[in-house]
Amino acid sequence: MREKATKQLIEAYSYFLMDIERDVPYLLGEKFSNPYYISIPENWFTTEFPRILIVGEEGFGTYGCGKQGEPCEIIDCHDVESIQNLNYTFLRKQLGKEVGDINSSPFWRRFREIAKYGECAWSNIDKIHLLRNWNCKLSNKDRKLLHSINTRILYEEISILNPTHVVFFGWYGVSLQHELPPLFKKMYPNGLGDNSVWNKDVVAFEEDGRHYIFAYHPNWGYRNRGYEDKVISVLKEHL
């Protein structure tokens, strides 16, 4: 099952990349990272525990998923499997399953806490980010360009991996509008700028037989007392 799903992922990524090369090749330029390609955990389809897909915004910051050399080897964006392996090795280190540096950022602290409750995979709603060590997220203009292509790659990942839970570490309205329109309408009933559903809260929806949980980014959560505990509480309610 994992082998078949991996082939489906690679095919989806090839279409995603072709769309970018045809419609917005600008986003494959020197100042942007390689696209972030996820790898399926070994026990993903055999585990008796929840399968939790965690969705962030950006990938490797200045490392660029193998685009900038040290401490990562340079990898061409068409080499999907090598980038998958790079990202998966990094994830395993953060979860203590492989020897390596542990990132103590709020993002990874929340990730490791959630991982206590199921098998976790890691994706990003924006597959490309800026190559700099501060504020590497895309501008709204570039984010709209990235999500103007035909392929809805996060939707494809969710369809292939079939997680029981999808946990977003942020709201990502512009990107969500393209990737998962039914969820966007629930999160933003009056369109972008409407935060009435989720203002300073953690919210959960059920859609197509799986649970979707949305929370503020952990950087915000750790600055607001009790919020991180609430993220875990809402997750446990939906396990």
C-alpha cells in the first residue's frame, strides 16, 4: 500500500511541477526553495493509531529542501525521491527516531506533543518558500501565483495519504481557498478577512470522514498562556 501511494505522490508532484514550469516559472528561481515533497512514514498504512497529517506553511527555511548546498546536498527540483528522503530524514530526527539535531522551536515542540497520539506525517500548504533565514514565507502576491495553478497539491496529498486527522498550524486563508474550498467556506464564511469562526480559538470540522483541526501558529500559541494545552485538548476530543 505504501509503495503504491508513494508512486501516486510522485506522479502528483510531477504534474504540480509541470504546472509551475508552465504557468509561474518565476517561483522556481534562485531566491525560492525547491518544492516541498513529503514522504510517507513506514507504518502509515499499517498503524492502529490515528494517522495525523500536520500542515505547516513553509519547509526548510534557508536550506531550501536541497537547493543551497551545506548542510544539505544540492538536489534538482525534479528529483522528487531525493527531496522526499531529505525531508523524511529531517522529520525522523525531530521525532527522536534518528540521531540528529533536535529543533526546539515552538513549531517542533507542538509537533512532538501531537506525535504522542498517532503516526504523523508533515506537509506544507505552501510548497515553496523564500530562501532567507527570517520571514521566509511567500508574499501574498507570490502565494496567489503559487495557488493559481491547476493542481491542488495539498488536496492530492490528503487524498493519497488518507489521514484520519489533518492539523493545520495556521490559518493560511489565501492558500486554503484554492486547496480545500469546502473547508475555506467553513473557516471564512464571509470571505478573507473574516475571523469570526476562529478568533483566538482552536476549531475543528469533520469533512469527508476525517477530522480537520485549525490552530494559530505555535509561535503565537506559546506566547498566549494555555493555548497550546487547548490545541492538544481539541485533538484528543477528536481522536
